Amino acid sequence: MKEKIIQWLMIPITRLELVIVIASLIMLGIIGCKNPNVTYYESEEELDSLFDNDNVSSLQTRELLDSIDRIDSITDDAKGTMDSLAELILENEYKELETAEKYPIGSPLKRLVVHCTASNIANPHTKETLLKFFKEAQHWTKPGYTFFFDRDGVIWKLNEHWDWDPIVNSAEITFGAKGYNSTSLHIAWDGGIQGNKILDNRTDEQKIALLTFIKIVLDVYPDIEVLGHTDLPGVNKLCPIFDVKEEYKDLLKK
């Protein structure tokens, strides 16, 4: 084929005709014209292999998920969230891997940031009231957290675009901490205020759900940093009202 093309191009033609010929060959896929700043892959299998992580233990993840079934305080909704996550981990079903030439658009995930809603437990939030708060009171186009842990320990997904691959794209960003959102996964437990006092008033169910969730996130992203909102450089806040690094130090030192 190449020899025929060379012979054909040796025929005297005008510059305009040459441009038309080259453009036609590109459109037909006979010759390539690729963006040097983009990495191209020959097959979806090759692209899939980039997201394989030998450090992720499928057995460990499954054991964590199985343990949820023995916790009565976590509802079926929360179990469903975790089971869906497990399927993504174990089967590498990433929504970002749709075509052979797909490349990451966004920023690598660097940290899991724990927040609290800083709300009075006398009026607990639901998924609906929290989304309404962000939209109508804060006038934000996105929620402040990706996942929300209610007083019963149920885990609610506030940003439906989150897909668990290692790249945070624009649709997956939530407004949890200015300057850090493009590389962070934000989660929040409901509470933090009781009467006129600011305190760590997490329920046992919330503590169990948070611990389980963080274990799974560390299993999916072994190198992720886990910290509280207050631990971010330049942030002067009490949120999430408990010491994340101290409470989960046994997990984080592994």
C-alpha cells in the first residue's frame, strides 16, 4: 500500500492538489495525524492494564465488604454502596475507559478529606436537605462533599458523577476545600453541634461507617493521603472536630 501511495504522489500535481490528497489520506486513516501531547493506545485492553494495581488485594476488599454484613447498624443502602464499589474494584469497570484512544482529562486523586456538616443534631440532615443547602443557601453549582454519612450510618452519594477511577475530572469535583478540590475526595459526617456546643457527637453507626469506608478507599488507592479538613495547609477550621490522623493512625501507617 505504501509503495503505491509513493508512486502515486510522484505524479506531478499542484500544491493545492497535494494538500487535498494528504487531507483525504488522513480522513481515511491511511496516514496518521496525532496530537503529540496525547498518549494513544492500540486497544482497550492495553489501556485497562494501566489501571491494574497489584497492591490492591481483592481478597482484602471482599473481606471488608463481608464484614459489613455483620454490622446491623449499616443499612441496606450503605451495603449497596459498598457492594457497588467492590464490583468496580474487583472487575476494573471504570467509566473513563470507553475508547481505545481515551486519555485522562483531569487531575490525579491525591487525598481523602474528612469533614463534618457542622449542623445541630436536633435537625439532622438528609441527602435531600444537604443538596438543597448547597444549591439554595450556598448558591453552589456542586455539592460540598461526594459522600455523606447520616446519623444512622447510611452512606449517601451526593455527586453521582464519581466513578472511582484515579482521575478527578471536572464533573467529579465537589466544593469541600478551596484550592484542593480538583485532587480530593470529600466526605462528611452529619453533626458537630449539640445545643450551643461544638463537639464530636458522631454516633456509633457513623464511626463504623467512616472506618469501613476509609479502609476500602485505602484498599483502592494505597497511596492516597487521608486527613481532616483542618489538616489541610492554610485551613483554619475545626472541621471535622476529631483528629482524623490520630483516630486512623493504625490504618495510615501501613
